[in-house]
Amino acid sequence: MPKNQMPNQITLFAIVAVFIFIVLYAIPLLLAGPSEPIFTIVNEDEHPHDASIEITRHDGSIYVNKTFSLGAGERIRVGRQSLEWNTPPKLKSEMIKPKWGYHFKSENHSVSFHTESSWGNTVTYTLTNDSGEFVVDVHVLSWD
């Protein structure tokens, strides 16, 4: 291979890499706007509560593991940490939108479930104490 052809191949590779990034990440972000938060916790009770959440990736590794102390009426929104929530096309159909696990605990109540990873999914946990009965309500909102 001639030496003057090598810079042309590197330039072509760089152009293709930038094009792929624009198509997979930049254009969807411009069209749809920033992603929703990964989760929101709302304390609708008049008393403070502690809440713990663990989110695991499809392979079982931990994405988030945090504990929050929420005051009365407080709301916490936690955004996504990286571009891994944008799921570019894969060769296997089951890997296009892998399931992530959400494990939430507050007081002596816990809720666990799995949902697809997506920039448009957000999970809201609402803590209420109606009639002296503590309740954790879960709502999954998806824009996909």
C-alpha cells in the first residue's frame, strides 16, 4: 500500500465515524430533545421518608445505587449518566432494547420490576400516606 494512501483511509474512517455518531445520537437528540430523567421520587406525605433505589443493567451490573432522604413535599429527579440509554441497532433482535431492573425501597415497602432501557422511559415513585397507610405508587412513562 502506498504511503500517501494511508492518510486518505484515516480521513475516510474519521468521516464515517462522525457520520455514524450524528445519525445514531445527534439527530435523535435534536429531534426529540434531551432524555427524560431515569427516575423521579416524589414525597407527597407530610413527613420525611428515606428511599433507596438500585437500577441494574440487562447484564446484572449496577447502574445506580443510591439512598435519598426526602422532606415533606420534596421531589428528586435523577438524569441519565451516559449515552448507553440510546440503543443503536444490534445484530440480535433481543438486544435492541434490553430490560433493566428497578429495585425501590422505602420504609418497609419495596417494589421491583424490569423495563426497557430507552431515552424516553422515566419511572416515577410517589410516596403517600393516606389514612395512615403508607403507599408507594409506581408509574412508568414511555415516549417511544
